[in-house]
Amino acid sequence: MQRIKGMTTGTLPTFIDVGSNFASSAIQEDNLIQQLVQNEKKVVFMGDDTWEGLFPKKFFKSFPFPSFNVKDLHTVDDGILQHIYTTVEGNEWDVLIAHFLGVDHCGHRFGPYHPAMAEKLSQMNKMLRSLIGQLQNDTLLVVLGDHGMTSTGDHGGESEAEVNAALFIYSTTPLFEIKHVEDSNVVSQIDLVPTLALLLGIPIPYSNIGMVMVDLFISEPKLDDNQYLEQAKALHINAVQVNRFLESYSNAAKDLPVTKLKYLKELFSSTVAEYNDLITVIQKSEKIVPDQDFHARFQNLLIAQQRYLRETKEVCRESWARFNPAHMLYGIVLLAATCIHCFLVSEIASTFESLYKQLLLYPVIWGLTAGLTVYIWMLISGITVEPLMICCWVAIGSHVSFHWNFWRLECKKHNLSNELIQSSNICIRPEWKSWLKFFIPLGILLLRCLAMFSNSFVITEGQVVSFLLKSLVTFTVLKLKWNGKLTSYGLNTSFVPDIQKTSGSVSHKRESFYLIVFMVTFVVCILFSSNFYHCREEIADCEPSPFLKPLSRISNSQQKNFHYILSVSSLGALVYLIRRWFLHYGNLNSSHLVVFFIRLGFPFIVFCLCCYWAVNAASEESFIKLQDLTKKIVVIIPCIVFVLVITGFLIVLWNPITVFLKDNMESDEAVAPPYKGCMETEVDCLHVVPLIYRKMQKAMSVNFNDNQTKTRTVAAYGLGTVYSAAVITVVALLTLLLIMLHNERMSLAFLLLFLEGFSFLEIHGTARNLSLQSDNTGYFSVPWYAVTAWAFTATQFFYATGHQPIFPAIQWNAAFVGFIEGHSTNILPALLVGMNTFASHILFAAPLHTALTCWQCFELTVLQLFNNAIQNTKEKRKVFGYVLLNHIPAKDAKKQLRVGCPLLLLWPFVREMKSSKSKNIKKESGDDDQVMEMRLRENPQMFSAAMLQLGMRYLFVYGVQLLASVCTVAILRRHLMVWKIFAPKYVED
């Protein structure tokens, strides 16, 4: 759309015009089409229907064809070929516009080197030969491309292959002097506007800043003595038009440099005076005298006119890309204050509830007061009300109030603690030691931020983040070894029973083995994911990943079948692993609707995706007879997937429970808990035999009791992972949706993403269990290393899904998945492209953000479920190794859970089951502590504080990276690579 706008209005397209590529609105500026219509010229159009949206009801005749299906190579071109020859012969037109799309779509689908591209180019050559044979003497043929393409068929960047395109102008009668040139001339696309306007005899569009192509303007035969006269006339008309626009714009905008504007006015005045003087001399003479000085004056006039037009365009270009350092500084200060805000709140999250008035309510009131004050002042002063400035003052007021109250409370707290220390002579640990836990993760985060100031590091950011991520995870595991958490020396004390020493030693060996396996898996996934990186043009000798090409670009049938099987297998393995996780923790035993959807909905979505990929991957020759059916299939199947995913979300929001309760009058407990593996050692026997004895003793005591009553038992399957199961359901639905928005070969990348994320969660959960063996409250805090690594993993997989912070790497095809005919608004395509681009960030943030709305429903449902199962029951109930305490009334549900359940917080509780066998004696002795995620219901306030802390830390990590990116573009705003490297990175962040 920007190219069409530039080539019809003569203005420089702006960055904001990118959003109009979908659902283009009518061009309101003066343009060539409008001038042609106003001057009663008949304009006939055929081809890309985007023109109909840009110029509604402007064409004398129109033959538009749907253009947004990039997989359709022939509909637009064949439609044009059906009408172009008869239209040219009919002579019922003054201007005919034919916009072919086959070559562009072929590049997007197959690339420039595919045999299909050679066929399309041959078709275009044949068309041009036939068309040239029909041209009349008064007809001008202009053939041009609006853009080029890279070696992968993409465009939108700044490389030579993307911004350069051919321009071919032909006429049966000579229009300009034929001369041999070794290097082809380079002109701007907006130079077509004044050139075509003058050749057609219509006014140049008002806002044009292009310059006429002087080679197309030559003197008539009677004026051959001065070959520069017609060129000077064309440039003069062009200069007068540009000067009129410049004066109007400068009076309205007031943003052009005064010195530059003065210089341009003087240059324009001098050229006009010289032109008028030369025209006066010519008019006084019946015939031009071939004088050498006279010719030199014309040559100098042409040079001056062209210099004026070029420098005017450069002044406008620079002015429309101006910077406001003061506003940049305000934004940086606000963003830095926000990062500090998040950090401080994360450190006082446990006491934030008692300070919500000072740290939340008062800042909001002060912020709104500041914004209202500024708004009233703007109204009284007659200043234009700017919503952005009002929001800025709201932020400033709230930040000032927050920091004032926070540091005032900290000073009071510090003074009080000093008084207590002096009165009691207590020796405390120096404060600097508590900051050591921040040093490594935040130090690595600082290195990541400093790397953004180097264009080389930004270009290779994928490799940089991968290295920092591997370093951080490796350090976490090594730290456990250095702290002795992977050895069992802590159990070698006189008061620890021998059975606990032995079981503890086995547990530590098992956890050490788990850590090594998952760390190796984590590193291997990172290494393999590098095969999916997109090549930047700045990296020399970089071969683009073959996985970035869809299957339709593979011409070899055997390779295509192999990669299709690989893609389907990867998708199947992903869903199988998720299903195995649910089965392992008992979350698929319930008859609830969400469990039914997991059992049947997930496989059906996989089946739909496999069919969709098969139709897309097949060559067009395979479905010649079924072309209409295939068009319907590629629309219907994605719509089915959209509906299923939305249905799954609604089901999770309505009832996220995956717990199965079984209420029996007789005990359902096994004589002994299931024991995995072979009991080869004496320790294993010592572990099982006492349990069997106790069960038999308990059964005999019940049977021989005079007041014998059957014991009622409530067995709950999947209770220990009830929170994380709902989160993983949401993440799985998002994953299937995002896989559909990528090309089919990316399913392997998403499988690696899941394996890498799961491996990190296992490492994190194991590390927390080993570090917090004697501190249960520590589970309610996610350390900085985990949050930082989680954010780094999201960034690393941004690159591992074939994306880069550059415009050519945007996968626009996602906007048309299920909508091959285009969109009526730009909201839906923007959403689809955004989900495709930030798929990894969405998935890694989903555990933190997407579950925030479903836990109120969860709490009410699970409490009602438990009430029905254990109503009128006072004693504690055994629940499959967990203890369900007396139920809480449903009216208190809101006090229990107010926030979501991120996996970083949940996974240590999930891992507790595997690392708690050393605690069996404690449980057998009657200490009925709840385990796994049911521990969260015991401490709702700690749970809420942990969620607040995790959210603030997550925002802090991303906020610091955004702050570094903002500082980069602000400091390096005049850098040679600011628009090519740093600005796109800033936009992505």
C-alpha cells in the first residue's frame, strides 16, 4: 500500500502506513488518479483489488481480483490477461493500469529460484511482446516493479535487492534522445508522479516532492537549436509546485529548519529569475541563436533546478524524521522509575498488603490529581490538550508519590531496627550479603542490556542470548554442587535415623542424575534450535534455514514427504508428551468437560492441522480438478481450529478442574504405596515391610472393634497438580494455535521449545527442592535466576521460530491463515501477525498472565466439589497420600486465591512428590502436612504475595531490557545503522 501511495501522490510513505497493508483505506491526499478523473480522463484498472480500496469509484472501468492469497499465483494474472488485450484495442481509455501479482506471490511462496518463478516470468515476457505489438503511436508503455525481493522471496527491508526494481518505458515514437549508458539511471519511485502528470497534461498532485525525469522531455524539431528548453520548462513547473507545497507546509507545521527554509527560498527565487530571463530572451527572438554562453546558462539553470528539488526532498525527509531529545529524556526517566518501582515492590511483596494505601492507593490518587491539574491548566491557557502529556503527568505524579511513601517507610523501618539492635545487642548479618543473590542473574541481565549498544551484538542477538542462557543455567546447577546440595553429608548426624540417612543418600543421587539429564536436554535443545534462525543480510555467508521454507517450496517429492512426516511426527510427539504429563499426575481420570476436551479435542486439532498441511504442501497440479474444494478446505480447517481453541479457553475459564474424587465407604488405600523399580536392597524392604504391617494392624483393629463402622475415604486423583494442569491446558491450546500460524516445518521448533521449557522447569524445581529442604516458606518465592532465565528462553525462541527484529522477517502469511480473501479491518490481521511474531513470548508469559482470570472459577468449583464429597465430616480425610482438611465455605473462596498460577512458582511443588521419599517416615508417623500444590491452599496470603513478587520480577526483567533498547536508540539516533538495526530492535522490544 505504501508503494502505491508513493507512486500516485509523490509523497514519502511514513512508517505508520505499514498498518494499512491490510484493509487499506481510501487515499485522501491529492493524487494522479484524482487529477485524471477531474480532467475527464478515462482510467481503466485491472488486477490487485487493493486499488479499489485506495481509489473508490474513481475508475471508468474496473476489473479487480482478490489479491491477499499469496498461494494463488494465477487468479489475478489470468484475470488481467482476459481483459487487457480487448481493452487496449477498444480505445475507450486514456490511462490503463494493470497490476500483476503472480511474480510477487510466487516469490513469497516458492522463492526467486523455483521453476514456478521461471514460468511466471516467461508468462510476463510473452504478455509484454503481445502488448507492444498493439501499441499505437500516441501510447506510452511504463513497466515497473514496486519492490524487489531477497533470495528467500521476501521484501520490506533496506537491502539493495529489496529496494531496487526495474523501470522500463517504451513508446513507438521517439520521446527522448537514445544514448548509450554503461550504468543504468537510478530514479526515485515518487519521480514518476510529476513525470506522468506532465506527459498526460494534468496538474502535478499538490503534495508531490518528486522530480521529473528530464530525459523524457525533449525540444520539438523546430527548437532543436536548444535541446534544454523543454527540460527547463518541465523542471520549472515541477519547482513551482514543490515550492507551493513547501510554503503551505512550513506555515502549518512549523517544523522545518528556518535556515534551510531560507536557503531553499533563495535558491528557488534565483532559478525562477534565471528561467524568466531566458524565456524573455527567446520570446524576443524569432529564432534561437546558437550561442555558447546561452547554452551554458541553460545547463546551469537545469542544474540549479534539480538541486532545488533534490535538497527540498532531503529537507522534508530529515524533518519528518526529527527527534525530540527532551521527550526522549522524559520517557527514559519514566521507564527507569517504573523498573525501580517493579524491583522495590518485588522485594516487599510479603508486606505489600499492609501497605497498599501508602504504596498503591495514594500514588493513584496523586497521579490522577496531577493529570487533572495539567488538563485544567491546558484548558485555561488555551494550549492544545495532548492526551499523551496528560498521561505522562499522571505517571509522574504516581511515581513521585510511590517513591516518597516507600522511602519514608523504609527510613522509619531502618530507624526502628537500629533502636531494637542497640537495645538488645543482637548481631545481624551484614546487608551486603543479602544482595549477593542478585549479583549473578542481574549481572548477566546487565551484560545482555549492554550488548544492545553494539550493532554486531544486535545482529547476532540469538547467539548472544543462547550463550547467556546456557551460562546462567549451568551456574545454577554448579552452585548446588558448591553449596553441598548434591551430597548427603547433611544427613550424617547422630540424631538422624539410619533409614533416613540411606534414603536421603539415594534421593540425592537420583536428583543429581535428574539435574544432569535435564541440563543436557536443555543445552541440546538450544543447540538444535539454532537451525531455525533467520539469516540477516548483514551476516556474510549465512545460509537461510531450510525449515523456514514451507513444504510447498520443495520440488522434490521425496524430500517433501519426509519433511511432512517429520512435521506431523513432531506435532504428534508434542501432544503425546502433554497427554503423558496429565496421565502421570492423574489429571485425566475426571469426567469433567475440560478432561473430555483434552482427551478428544487435542487429537482432533492435530488431525485438522495435518490435513491443512497436506493440502498446502501439495502441488497445484495435484488438485487441478479439485481447485474449488481445496480453496474451501484451506479456509474451513483453520476456522475449525480457531473455534476449537476458543472453545477450549471458554471451558477452562468455566470449569478448569481436572480432579477426580472417589467417595467410598471402604478404604481405597492400597496395602502399600506403589513402588517403582525392583526392590534389590535391604533398604527397600525396610521401607515397605513396616508399611504393610501398619496397614494390617489398622485393618485388624477396625475388624475387632465392638463399635465397628466402615471408614469413609475420599480419594482424589490429580489434586497435587490441579493448578498447573489448568495452566498447561491453556499453554497447549495456545501452542496448537500458534503452530497453525507458522509454516508446517516449524512444528519441530515448537517441540524443541516445549522440551527446553520443561527441562528448565525440572531443573528449577529440583534446585528449589534441594535448596529448601528445611524451609517450606521458601517455596513461595521464585529466585531471580529463574525469572531471568525464563525471559531469556522466550527471547531465544523468538529467534528459534524463524523471526528477527527486522521487517523482512515478519511472516505476513499468518494474517491470511483461514482468511485468504483478506480482511475488512486491520485488527484481526494485526492480531494474527502479532501472535505469529511473538509466539515464544506469548507461550512463556502465558503461565504468568493467561490464567489470571480462571482461578476464581476454579476455587468456587473445587470447594463445591469437596463440600459435596465430605459434607458433615469433621475428621481429616486421607486423599491419596495428601490430606484434605475440613472444607472452607464457598463464601470465603475469594480470600483463598485471587491470582493466577505461573509454572515457575508451581513447579517446585510439582517436583516435591519425586523428591520427598525421604520424608515418608514423617508422614507415616502421623504428621499430615499437605504436599504438592495443595500446600498453596494452606497459605493464601503467601500465595498472593508470591504471585505479586513473580509478576513484578518478570516485568522488571523485561522493563530493564526495554530501557536499554530505548537508551540505545536515543543515544545512537544519528548512528548510520539506527534505522536498519537499532530502530527495528526497539520496535520489537
